[in-house]
Amino acid sequence: MAAQRMTTTTAATLTPAQALRLAFALSLGAAVSLGITRFSYGLLLPPMRADLGWSYTLAGGMNTANAAGYLLGALMTPALMRRFGPVPLLIGGAVWASLFMVASGFFTSAPALLLQRLLAGMASAWVFVAGGLLAARLGALQPSRSGFLLGLYYGGTGLGITLSALLVPAVLQAASGEPHGWAWAWWALALASFTATAVLALAMRALPMEARAHVPASSSDASPRSTPVRRFGWALAGYTLFGAGYIGYMTFVIALLREQGAKSGDITAFYALLGVACVASSRLWAGLLDRFRGGGPQALLNALLGVATMLPVLSSAWPVAMASGLLFGAVFLSVVASTTALVRHNLPAAQWATGISAFTIAFALGQIVGPTVTGWISDGEGGLARGLVASAITLWAGALLASRQRALLT
């Protein structure tokens, strides 16, 4: 009987507490797709690079492959969404992403690991786009808290980052005597992903039918006119540069801190703090996302990210590094949330999936370029510091472009 009640939840019976629980459950999808599948790699890059003899260009290429897979997944998502619906795509993508994480521990050759990163990125896109759509629909059912619910979903990435920060160093230490000990960290992360996926699948049974439908019920009331997504041109361009800039920081900042003499405990504290700040950002920027209908929020947040990226370059003092992680974590996922809010404010509900997919594609294009270019710059004179300077400049350029985006609907 309880299961039957969960599967027949409607918008009319959805309470604020239920909406909060559902947004938190959805955030586990973001934890798997980005927090664990992608961002844990920053913690594993130093031991893998040392063990396998990689250059920074090849190390960055691993995240470029992940971003290329993310782009493929984003391009596939609209068709998959029409065929299967958002909830099956969300759960199925999380299962596949977890399986590809398992595969990470079984290979040492660069081509095999590049393929694994590509496939994991593809599955991650299915999860992230489907989850973003469901979070937007959930927010539409609770308009007064829509910005907070969206932020909570994207802030779930911080849960994955924090878990990775606590799990990876402990596993690396425990497996320090094993050949390729970093493989055990990938397997531990895969287990965490499978656990989060199981909780997510159970929770989605309580999602209102209006949110889980292939086409939201509200779409019948939407304006029949179609708004071309290309009218988001400035925001899409700014978001592409955001993808290129932020991923340079997330890929290489741990390596930079290690070069500057940070100890393992310091690295754990830094990454855990960054993850906690991601979760907190859902409350911090909710009002901004609710009030503004143009590119202003995206521009402001991109500019702040540029500042955060520059801090560890300007000073190797540990408090400065911690301030960088705190500011970066408190901001970067809210840039992602700002694009979903832009779509929700300016497009009819029937076009939300198309709009979110367009921004996901722009995001992926930037991420394809960012890690390899940052790694290539870091292999030259100036090292990792110069690579992060390039990332900061890219983020500020993205802020300038996004600031030109105006609201489409009045």
C-alpha cells in the first residue's frame, strides 16, 4: 500500500517536505554523474600520472575524452528522452556510469583508459540532463522555491566531491603496497555510485506523474509558438567558455597544490571543503536565480570563478588555497543551475528538454578543449600556474559574453 501511494503522487498532493526529499534524491544523480564519475579524477591524477608516466597533456586528455563522451551523450539525450522518458534515462545512465567506473580499475594502457573515460562521460550526460529536467519540473510544481530546488539538485555534485575527498585518500593509503593501488580507489568509488543509484531509483517512485511524464502536463497550456534556442547565443557562448575554464581548475588544482607542498591531509580538507561549499551553494544563490531572467547571474558567477582560480596562483599560502576552494565550490555549480533557470524563465515547458540539452552541448564543447589545452600550457614554461591563469582568463571572457544575454520573454 505504501508503494502504491508513492507511485501515485500528484502535484496537488506534493508537500514542501516531499519536494525537498525528492530534490535531494535527484541530487544523488548529480553526485554520480559529475561529483564521482568526473571530479574524483582530480584526486587520482597525481598517483596515476606518477605510476603510468603521463605528461600533463595526456593527463588532461583523460578529462577531454570524458567531455567528448559527455558531448555524445548530450547529443543522444533528446532522442533517448523521447523514447524512454526522463526517469528511466536517469536511472539507466547512473547504472552505466557506475559500471564504467568499475572498468577504470582494470586498465593501465592509455587508449583503454581514454575509452573508459569517454563512455563514462556519455552515461554521465544522460544522468545530468535527465536529472536537470526533472529538477526543473519539480521546481515548477513549487514555484516559490524553484531556485532552491534547482540549486539543491546541482549541489548534489558537491556530495560526490566530498565523498571522493574522504574516500580516495583513505583507499590510496590502504592500497599503497599494491601494484597500481589507484585501481582500488576507482572500485571504491564505483561501489559508492551503485549505492547512490539504488537510493535514487527507490526515491523516484515518489516523483509526481506531472514531473516524470515524457511531456509535462503543463505543456498543453504553453504558448504554441516555438522560441529558437539560438536566441540564447550569448549565454551559450559564455557557458562554453565556462566549461573550458572551470574544468582546467578541477583537473589540475590538486596537482598544483601537491607541487606547492600540500600534505595528503591538506588535500583531503581542501577537496572536502570545496564539496561542502557546492552543497551550500543551493541556498546561497537561490534568490539570484529566481529574480533574474537574463545572463546576469551567469556573468557574475563566472567572474567569481575566475577570481577563485587565480588565488592559488597568486599565493602558495595554505589559507589562500582554502579560500580558493571555498569560493570555487560555492559558485561553480550555480553557473550550471543558472542556465537551467534561464531556460525555465524564458521557454515554455515543452521546450525545457531542448534548452537544457543545448546548454549541455555547449558545456561539453568547452570541457573537450579545456583539459588538454590547460595540460599543454602546463607542460611548458610556467607549469601548472600558467595553465590556471589561462583558465581564469577564459572564465572572465565567459562572464563578459554572458553579461550580454537578455531575457527572451517579458
